[in-house]
Amino acid sequence: MRLIRLAACVVAGILLLAACGGQPSPSAAPSGDGGSAEPSSPASARPMAAATQLTFASDQPTVSREMTGIDEAYINPGAVIEHDGTLHMFANVFTAWPGLVQVPHLTSADGRGWTLDPAEPVLTSDEVPFGTPGADVSTGFLTDDGTWVLVFETVSTVKPWVLGRATASAPEGPWTIDPEPILEPGPEGSIDAGGLHWPSVVRTDDGYAMYYAAFDRPSGSGVIARATSPDGVTWTRSEEPVLAAELDWEQGSLDRPRVARTEDGYAMVYAGADLTDRGVAYSDDGVTWTRDGELPAITQDDFPVDGRSWDAVLVYRDGTLDYYLEIGSATASRGTQVYLASGRQP
């Protein structure tokens, strides 16, 4: 079903390539040796643009550091959980990396205007007993019994990252952190022996699925891996990745998977090795994924402000994909803010 719809977008995707600022792959670039002109490449040989168009509507941040009342340099959107029509964001605010991360709680009815609630951070990374030395909230969900769950990765420059869990009976807390990680690196030779980064959890018919960036060694190349759980507590990982780098723009590594469930299955926005580039993929079953085109749906040229990008959250509501992206500068004097790009699912 997804393949049929994407195939129908091939012609439109090619026409959109120039408008989206996409660059041809090296094999499609014209020769500059001054010799006789080569025949034009057929249209089918050109990289196909993504049918999903994620557009930034404003050059003003959707969520800013100032909204949180926390005087730090950087903010990323952390986790967003929807409950009874209200969106709850658990952002990460910090200056040192790795270092202390404070997690404020914000709410929104429409995903555009956000309000701080309550005034104090609901969680800080120094509460994590196995943080080395920090932790970063990456995803969250609400269980059937009303338990609020946040999943975080530890942040270390010397040890492979692991995944942990915090729970509460209400979004404002108090939050309790599990004393041990919920998922640790696999054995030597496994796809995640070098650490598990940036998890994203979605509800499935059988429980929960977690997608994360898996590294076979620290600072190695990443793939997107999947683990499943019937209850959100005990997780079983898959031995093979669900997505690995194949396209030129991905530069040999994938990172920052963000997944949302849709009426048709699942949508994913992910990064390549250069975190400024973000691609889109779709799946009917959450296991087999098809890329939307051969070019990223978001590049640095699309950003509403100058800067680079880091963490993100993906939310699906009423046929619309909302992608909250941290953009800014690694220089603390400028810092980062959270901007919103939105688009309809094709």
C-alpha cells in the first residue's frame, strides 16, 4: 500500500527536486572536463525527492529556553506525550554536554502554543543513579493503567550509552527512576555493542516498539534498531537493523530515529551522519521500512534560522506530521531553540 502511493509520487518528486534545493548524486553530476557533451541522464536516474514536505512556518521558536524559566544555553524537545487532547512536552535544558540536564514540563492544546507547568523542573539528570555523568530524556508514553513513562539515554564520553526509565502517576510527578537500565548494549559483534542512542517508543497492537540508533562500537557508524515490549518494562531487541545507510546523503550512518503511528501504519523521520539532513520512511508493520524518496525531506537550507540541528520529536495528529527540531549553535552564547516543521502525510 505504501509502495503504491510513493510510486505515484515519482513524477511530482522529480519536478520538486530543484525547488527543494536537492543536490544530485556524484554519479549524476555533469562532467566538467570540457569534452563533448554526454547524453542527458534519464529522469529515472536522478535522485527522487521525498513526497513528504515538512515545512517550517515561522522563524520564531515554538518552544524557547525562555519559556522554561531555566537560564541555560540549550534546549531540545525531549519527549512529547499526548493525553486527552493535550500534548505534554518534557524538554531537556542544559549548558554543559555531558552535564546536568533539567527537564521542565510544558503543555499545549494545538502543538503551537506552549505553557510551562509547573514552574520547577520535574526531573534532573543527577537523579539517575547510573548516569555517567548525565542523561537525556528521549521519548515517553502512557500505559493502560495510567502510568506516565519517560525513557532516557545516559550521556557519556567514555562508556557506551544505556537506556533507562522514569515513571510517575501524573505528568508533574513526582518521578521515580528505575535503579537499573531497561536496555543495555549487546555483546561484542552485535549491532548495538557500542551503545544505544535516542530511543523513540510507539504503541503497537501487541504492546510497544522502540526504535533507536545502534552503534556496533563507540563513535562508529549507526543503524536504526528495534526492540519490543508487551508492557513497556521488559524489552527484547532484534538482532538485525530495520534501516541502515544506503543513500549518498546519509553518508554511511543513521541517527535520531523519531517514529509516530499513523492511520496507515508508522512514519519515521531520521538523520544521516550530518545531523542537518533528515529523511522520511514509512512502514505498514513497523518492521519493513520504505524510504520516501532518495533525498532528505529537510536540509540545512530549509531551516528558518542559521544554525545546525540536533534532537527532535515527531507527533502525528489528524493526518499531519509535526516535527519539533532543535536548531541553533553549539556556541553557548547563541545556544539552541525548538522550531516546528509540519506536513501532510502523502
